[in-house]
Amino acid sequence: MASIKLKGDTSGEVTIQAPSVAGTTTLNLPATSSTLATQNALGVRNLIINGDMRISQRGTSFTSNLENTYTLDRWKIHDRLCTSRSVTQESFSTGSVSTFGKEVSNYLRATFSNDSGATPPFVMHAIEDVKSVAGETVTISFWAKADSAQDIELHYSQQFGGGGSSEVTAIIDTFTLTTSWAKYTTTVTIPSISGKTVGTSSNLRIDWRMPANTAITYDMTLVQLEANTTATPFENRPYDMELERCKRYCYVLESTSVTGRQTICSACSHATTAGIGFLQLPVEMRALPSLSLSAVGDWAVHLPGVNRSQLTALALGANGDQKSLYITFSHATHTSYGSAKYVFIDTWISGTGQFILSAEL
């Protein structure tokens, strides 16, 4: 019998007897646990979606009241009575590899002026299902900077959802930011949920809390949360994969002077002023979504070869699920519509409009 020896970094050698072969084969495992973590890079490690801030379906600039508001995909803002606030998707010039070790396209910039002196504003990310890493040790890493040396706090909050237990929240760590990009890393054990009741839309929330009653411009990118005791390199998922993950929570159809006219769906006009449409979603959304519009008048019903008729009402129908939706609409009287004619719902003459389906946490 030949032997196969497995060499580790702490436990010596383990010998496995094998059928007779010439000599002994030695398999060398990584020298340290951190090396093992770095090499164990297969699969989806990062539980943060859009951690490199590339996806922003709703737009690239947000300046109105941002209390409890999603901005860049999967990133929510609580501005806590700030006198002014803004969130923008910013772009790096080519050459960011010298800072980050790789070319990075985007970062989130949040600017707050909080004169209330009460609760500080914060940037938040919710990870679906409070059970995702409950009872496990996780490592959070991110790159950040500020317009001046400032302290920010990182918190977790186990949200048990509708009908569930009360939240469990605690501070994870405090970081002193500088005016230069730097990587920040911390490790924390998320509490077990044994004995807790998990309700609907549960999640694990991570908050980056700004200093209270202080003006700050905060930049962040390459955010990663992984079930690991060591921070591994940022997981670079393809753009199309990350976009599909974002669409589980938010799906936007938008028409601008840049993107051109946008069609929502085909439909059937069953009267001269009303109809119903059917929208097959590109991915299964987390839950039955809600609909918001830039303005109903931004959209029209269109019979090919006939002028458009501007909508006066647009809503989700009673029948629908996370995969497909019915849409009801009303429009100005038009003699060319009615009698179950097939039509399209698309943008009005101005060519602009935003149709947002949201199933956010």
C-alpha cells in the first residue's frame, strides 16, 4: 500500500492508505488560513448586491427628501431631517487600478448637512432573509473617503419582518475616514435567531452611519459582506448578472432623449377609452411589486399606423404575481381604438417617462 500525505499548517500530517502505487504523493494545502480564504473564491461570496455601484436604474442623481428612499440599486438613504442632502452615482477616470488594484467604474457619493443634532443620517443595504448568515461570523469590507477626517459607525440590524420578532441591532465598528481612498475591514458574529419568529420580508440590514449634526460628503465603493473570518478580494460579477439580481427588487422602464421611445407592453383596447395589458417580467421579483410613474401623461396607447392617445390612468391589475403582471389603463377617446384591438403602451410624444416596479425590502 502507498500513502498519500496531506500537510496542513497546524495539525501536522494526515496519512491516507491507498492502493499500491510507486512512491508517495504529497498534497500541500495552503500555508495559512488567510491564504485558504483567498483561494476559496469560487461561487457567490458577496451577499451585497451592486457593491461596486455600477447599477442605477432609477437615475444617477437624487436631491429631494431622501428619508427611507432607494437611490442607486439596492442602496437606501435615511436622511434624518437633513437641511440638505444628495446622492449621486459618480464615475472614476481610467487609471483607478493604481488605487484599487483593478479598474473600478463607479462609486456612490452621499452629501448630508444635518442641523437637527438628533439621529445621524445613514446609507443602508438590506440583505434578503434574516436567516442568510444568522449565527455566522461575517467580514465586511469597503473602500471609502470623506471631504474631511470624519468618524462613521457601522451597524447591523436583524429585521424579522411583518409579524416577526422585534429587531436586534448593534454597532459593529467605528472607522475614521480620511480624504483619500482607503479600504476598511471588520469582522462580526451575527447573533443566532434561535427562538425568534421570522415574518414576511425579513432581512439583515447594514448601516453606514454618518456623524450627527455635521456636514459630510461621503464616497464609497467595492462593498463586500461574506461569511468568512478574512476579507477576500472584491467579487467581480459580470454586469448582466448584477443587473438581473437588481431587477429582483426593482425593474425600471425609462425613456429619455438618450434612450429613445420605450414600450411597456402589448395590450388590448376593449373600449374607446380603456384597455388591459400583459407584462412578462424579465426576472421573478422578490414579491408582488408596486408601481410608481413619473407622470401618467408621460405614457400613451399606440395602435401601429395610428396616432397615439395619451393615457389618463395607468395601474397594476388585480391579477398578477412576481413573474407577470396585468396593467389596466384609460386614455382619451379615440375612434381608432376599441373592439378588442391590439395596441402598445409606450411613451408619449415628448419621448420621456419612467415606469418603476418595486419589490424592495
